[in-house]
Amino acid sequence: MQNVIEIPEELAHELDRFAGAEHKARSAYVVDVLWRDVRRHNQREALMLSAEAWSSAEHPELSEGGAAYVDRIRSESDERFDAFNRG
């Protein structure tokens, strides 16, 4: 399906310059840029929709933050390993 989008001449020159640097035709370059932007918007939308999915009441283990939780559970395996070697 072919569509026509009018763009300013100056923008067309810039697109040609960037497309050429990637060894692509202008249309292929623009399609890549548009898809990248659509994926970014979709990701942002998904993050906004999931913002309240993890409540503190349902997941108290995350009260100190996700990074602290991950650090704690990662160190648990070290502690079990050390206890096994001592025992």
C-alpha cells in the first residue's frame, strides 16, 4: 500500500543524509524511524498501564525497592553455598 506524506524540503535533505549514512533509501529509513517511535510509544503506554500493578500490600518484599530485593535474593544463594561448605 502506497501512501504519500508531504514533508518540508529541508527535512527531506536531512532524511536523505541520515539514510545514506545507513546505506538505505529514504523510504526504508523513514519506515524504520517510524516503527522505532511506534514501539517506544507502545512501551510507554504499557508502562503507564502497569504502573499500579505491584502494590506494596501485595508485595511487601519490594518495600525497599526492586534492586534491594534482587540483591537480597542473590546473596541468599551465596549464604546457602557458604553454609553448605562449612557444614
